[in-house]
Amino acid sequence: MNSRVCLAAGLTGAAVLVGAALTAVPAASASASAAITVRRGGPARSLTFTAARGGEAVIGFSAVAPGVSWDRTGAEAAVVSVSVDGRHVTDVVVPSADPTPRSLGLGRVTAGRHRVTLRFGRGSAPAARTVTLLHPRVRVPRAGADQTVLRHAPIIVGRALPELGDAYQNARTDTPLVAWHESRAASVPGHRVLEYSLVWSNEDGGTDTPALMARWGRTTDIEWVYRVEVDEKGRRVDGTGAYQGPEHRTLPFRGRYEGDHPVLQTCTDNNMVCDTITPDAALRFLPDVSGALPAGRAREAVMDREPWTYRVMAQEMVREGRIEHPSDPATPEVGDQRTYLFAEFVKQTGAPSGAGSAPGVSLGVRLKRDPSVLYRSDHGRPSWSVERDGAAATTVELPAGATVDDIASIEAIRQPVGAGDNGAPATVTAINRGFFLNRSYLPGASAVRWTGSVTVTQAAPTAVLWRP
């Protein structure tokens, strides 16, 4: 037998090492239908794996929780607690009865055999009875950039604000969904700055829901949580750790580390974090941060490659009663999110020619049935236009039933956001994507793409970007 292929028999599972990847399957079956199920009130289940090398490990699977749906009170999610060799590493909130792909960090392991233990977790909704993990797969990336990125990923302890519920509130609101990293050169040659960001399903405080849709193109909350400088060997440079604290302040990290993982806790209703942990904290999350933001794209592109995050986003709005009934694009209230065009465009603001406020850019949509009506992403509110430059996401609410085939044009609208107008032009150079959510709140294929150069000015504040 090849020395790089090892079989490790476990109490309820086995693991197969193939090259650099570890594939965990139940002992009863090594087929593609391999699955592990944990039950409320039932025993823990486990699988073993053999690591060919020491390093940070990651587990991936598709999770299914029958009877669960994030849009129903009392059925929001099931929680699975994940331990490695008896050490609680992370929890996973499973918000759907449909298979949902997930990827989680397992922390550092040594070379050799290890056991992953899965338990039906406290905080699960009453309707949740079982959770099945399909095709669980453990991997330990080789030494290098991937290991460095995983090594410094933050552990996020669940929110436990008394005014918002118990220590399991992230199992039913503002739950962490996915995370990623960004890397840039530091001032010291050979050093890098790693920054980690996280997508939560919503924010109970902070920006109001209609403004989130207009200014950010979603009702999830996306925040950077931790950054640190590492040297050419991937070691943390002492004193460089920082996190995004309450009121969006950048603060030095003075908390504790587990290895090189800083331990932070979501500590505000708009998902800022703190480096002190409350004694009643129950949940903890170690997401897989190995993914990076695609070049030239807005942060929402991370959601685009994890389509299930849009479903959780929309279902939380339904359950919390934040959706207008019936949906009306003439009002600023958030309607059924399946009636929105989710768009991402790229723009740059030019130099001002006078005093006053800088302009933002909003998108407008005209429909073939009545092109005299312009549906605006900002709903006519100047402060809801997009001020930031580069790639930015927004949404445009349309009448129920409208599709891309009904669109006559998409336009750029220059809109000063405050008092006066400083005269700066704005140039739009791309629409990176445009899609609607389907009946299941999942993104359809992007049917709107455009590149070019269109400038809107004080004298000519609107211009067509795209026609079918």
C-alpha cells in the first residue's frame, strides 16, 4: 500500500488520506452517499482521520436538518457542536432542511490520528430533531500561504447580550455565515497584513433595513473583524493584532489567543466584536477563512459564491416581520426580496469643482411595459446613494413578477448626498452582475453584464449604462 494512503478505523467512522486531503466517511459505507447523523437526546457521533502532517485542519460537508427553516419561529436552526480530540473547537448553525455546504476550521492538529466528535447542540430550535452531515471531508493544507491564513483566523464567540436573548441568540438571529481573508504587503519587506471579514445573516442594530438594500445591496451584515501583521515565516508580529470594536473603532487586540487564533466575541447588536469574553458565552465559531475576495469585486461577491447565504438573509427578514405586504416599489420599505434586481457596479468619483457635498451614484431601471417610470435604488433619498468608489453592490426594487427580460434599460444617476453640490463627476465603468432571487430565495444566473465608460455630471446627471 502507498505509504501516503492510511486507513484509521474509528468507533463510528473511518478516514482515508488521499494526497493532501483527508476524506472522512462512516465505517459502514465508503460510498458517495456517506453521512453522519446526530440526534436530539442521542449519543455523540464521531469520525477519525489521520493527518500526514501537522497544521491547521478544515472540515467541509453539506448539512441537512429536517423540519428546520430559518423563516419560522421555533424552527430556525439546529446546532451541532464540533470537538477535536475532546476539545470544543466550533459550533455550526444549520438553518435549512435542504443540503447546505459548509466549511469550518478545526484548529491545529499534530501529525497522526485524531477524532472529530459531533453532538446535537444546545440552542437548537424546538422543531429540530436531527442533523445529517453529508460527505464530511477533512483536509490539512500543506505549509505555506494557506496554513498561514488559517493559523491566524479569529475564533468568534457567540453574542450573549441579555436584552436580545440568551447565550444562544446566534442560533436564531444575526448568525455568522461565511468568512474570508485579504492579504496585503506590510511596510516591512517580506511581511504581510492579514485581514479577516465575516458575513452575519443580519444586524439587529445599526443601518436600517431599507438603507442596507439601497447602499449595500443586501440585508446581511459584512464587517472586518481582525487584522494582524505576519513575518516572512507566517509568525505573528507582536503588538500588531487589531479588531473592529464598538462604534466601528479599530482597537488593539489585548485578549487571549488559542495558539495564534485570537478569541473575540460579538458584543453589540450591530455585530462589532470585543476582546473580552462574557462568562455566559455558549457558542463559538471558527469559520474556514481560506477563501479570498475576487479581484475587482465588491465584498458581496463572497455571498455570490455561497448562494445559500441569500436564502438565510431573506428568510430572516420574513421571520422578523421586516417585509412590506404587499410589496410596493413606490415605497422605501423593503418588499419581497425576490422582486429586487441585485446589481454590482464599478464607479470612480472625479475631482470637485466647487464647495458642497460629494455625489453618490444610484442605479435606475426602466421596464419595457412603461419606460416613463424610473425605479431607483435609492428610492429618491440622497443619503441612500452609493458614495464609495470601486465595486459596489446595490438593489433596485421592481414590481412583482418583473424579470431581466422586462428591463428596457439600466441607468446611472448622479446624486449629491448632502447640502450643496461640489460638482465632481462620477464615471461608471462596469456592471459586474445583475440577478434576481428565485422562488427559494437563491440567486439566479447573472443576466446583466456591461463594461465601458459613462460619466454623469452636474449638468448631465443621468446616463444609460445597459440595454438588452
